[in-house]
Amino acid sequence: VQLQASGGGLVQSGDFLRLSCAATGRLDRTYALGWFRQAPGKERVFVGSISWRGEMTIVPDTVKGRFTITKDTAKNLVHLEMNNLAPEDTAVYYCAAANGVRKPLSRAVFDTWGQGTQLTVSS
């Protein structure tokens, strides 16, 4: 599985933005896709995931209500939709895939990572 995130850029506080993750290669063992972000000088943190073969999504409380994860399995795309962006959302955003033995989404192990896309939110 190869992953390519796109859609980042420079936006203003309060804006909406949608990031996309294109998955290519063999996806028959993929059971979840996730989004993570890493701000300068900070650790990478989880911002959401979605079952690849089901409809379940998980979004942490830190971004719940503003971030939504959707997918288009016909096009092998996963999107991260972000509302009301704030400067603290500035980070490099990564998508990742969980493959192999299927686990509950809350315990998915993400073992394949794509290159990130930079999002900068100005105040």
C-alpha cells in the first residue's frame, strides 16, 4: 500500500479545508485508514480514523465537532474535512493505513505511512 496526502496549504482562522489521502497498491489487507498530525517541536498525534470496509469512524475529543473523516472506496480516497480552523491546527498532516489481521478500529495498528501535507493556519 502506498499513500499520498494532499490538499494542505495556507488558510486563515475560521476557514474550511479538506485533505485527501490517495491509497494505491494492494488494499486487500487494509482494514483502516487514519489521519495524524505533527506540529513543530511536538509529537505526532492522532486526529481520526475510518474503517476501510465498514462505516465506523473515530475522532478524538480534541477535534470532535470540527474534523470529519470520510472515504470514497471506489476511488481509494480518504478525506479529512476540517471546519473552523485555528492556528493551533498548524501541522504536517499524515495519512496512514492499518493492514493485516483486522483489529477493532480503536486498536488499529497503523503500519504504512504516507508523506505528509503541510497545513498552516494564520490568525
